[in-house]
Amino acid sequence: METGRVTGGGGYSHTVSPNPTNDFFIVSGLGNGEEVSLFDLSGRRIFYNAQVSSESIRIDLSSFTTGVYRLIIDHENQERYAENIFKN
């Protein structure tokens, strides 16, 4: 199981695990007001959580096909974090 971790210039730090995943992954280290989106490779948004109010969220991919998805976290200060999520 892989865990991705990033620390941004705005003082935020996110952990995404597991990646790759078979069914779900958890994004932790979120702050109030951040927006979380997940896109398929065609650019279609398949998950959206505006104004996150908890430190972590669980995103379920069990009903989606195997492939690569793009996680985007937008911060209130206009910074953006992006990571590819791999579903087996």
C-alpha cells in the first residue's frame, strides 16, 4: 500500500492512501474551506465536496472502472494540489 504525502507552501499537508486502491481511498490533512474534486480521464467530475469541514474524507471508487483518476484540492488561498489516483 502506497501513501502519498505533500506539504504545500501555504502550510497545508495532505495524505492520500491507499494509492493504488481497489475500492476507496482517504484524503487526510484537509482544512476548512478546501474543495475536493475527483475527475475521470475524460475530464468528467465524478466526486465533489465543497467547503470541506472535516480533517479527512473517504472517497469510494468501488462502482468505477479500473483506471486513473485525478484528485484536485483547491485551497482558499488559490493554491491547488493535484494527484493521480490509480484504481486496480
